Amino acid sequence: MGTATYGPRPSPDASAALRREELVLAHLPQVRLIASRIHDRLPNYISLDDLISTGVVGLLHAIDNFDPSFKVQLNTYAEHRIHGAIMDSLREIDWAPRDMRKRSKRIEAAIHELKQRHGREPAEEEIAEALKITMDEYHKWLADVQSLEIQRLEYASGDGESYDLLNLISDDEESWPSHIVERRELERILALAIDRIPKIERTVLSLYYFEELNLREIAEVTGMHLSRIAQLRVQAVLRLRSHLDRVWKLPGRNR
């Protein structure tokens, strides 16, 4: 009987590197999916490949820093890191023209003023009138602003800064017992705001954010034109952001 021979065992470092490579390959589809969803809402000159490359950096950071004691799946943790890395890269290049940001703020301000005046959500015709522009021009504004609305609903923008409202709440529940209460309060405020917006906008938000359909799929489900669905989604987000900016106190907010 011959003596079995074995090659050298891989070093711990080599095994870790191999495991890391396997995890990266396994999660690349997740990176592409997240990058594609963000890219769909950006101007054409923003490269999808660049977003994917940045997302991979976020994925590597997630893999290298993941700890099973987080009590979340790697998939969930990686999604946050991938999305965050891409968003950070977009903020750094500041791709959005200043006029576009001003339009977004003007629409929010008009919505808030009309809500204060009438005690209800304003119709888009009223918003256009308050902005002193035609309906066609207002729809063009919404189309332009669409590429700004690439953050989750719980984001609110300050003067030169952005805040994730849920991240303002500590995730250390042992040190901060109010964590759950505060998060539920934010969810309650958001739910009430959603309940008050027009039904078609609620439907679009539900299909987009909860059912995770893209705009084209929502257009097919509702029988509406793709461009109209895009306008309704942006208008709904601006309504909610206008509401959250004013009822949820953010650090450094003066308006």
C-alpha cells in the first residue's frame, strides 16, 4: 500500500483571502442591482461601471468589518455599505446643478406653504400656480429633480448637509432605551404623512419602495405613461420630505 502524499496546507492568510474572494463573487450581483437602481435615477453621463466599482469598495468594507454578533445577515449589512459608498461618491462629485437643487427646495417650500394655507395636501395645479409656472414647466421641473431623489425616504437635506433621520437615533439600545420609541415615532410620522398624500402617489410609492418594482413596471401595472409615473414618485417624495423636514427636528436646521 503506497503512502499518501499531500501538498502544503494553505496558510491562514491564504485561506482568508480565498474566502474573501468567494464572498465578493457571491455578492457581485447585489452590487450590480443596487448600482443599477441608483443609476436609473441619474443623468446619462454618470457611468454605471463607476457606480459598480464604488459599490464593490463598499462590499469589501462590509466583508472586512462584518461581525456575526451584529445579529444581521451579511446581505443586509453589505447592502447598507454598498449603497452608502455609492451615495458618498455622488456627493463628492456634486453632479447636480445648483439650479436643480434650488428647484427641489422651491417645490418643497410651495407644498409646505399651501398645506399651511389650506390644511390639506395641495393639488399639483396649485403647486404650479404657487411657483408661477405652467403645468408643462412644473412637470419638467419634476423630471429634472428626479435625479436628485436617489436617497431613501428617511433622508432629509439641510443647507449643504444631508441627514439620515433613522441614523440620528442611536442603535445602541442598551445605552439608549429610547431608541425603539424614537424610531417608532419617526415611522408613525412618516405613515401619517403617506396616508394624507393623493392615492395614486401612495400607490406609486408602495410599488416602488415596498414591492421594489421599477418605474417601467409600475407604468405597466397602472396603465400610465412612464414619464407620468416618474413625476408622481418625485412629487410624493417631495411632499414627504417637506413634511419630515418640519416635524422632525434635525441638528443644524434653522428654517
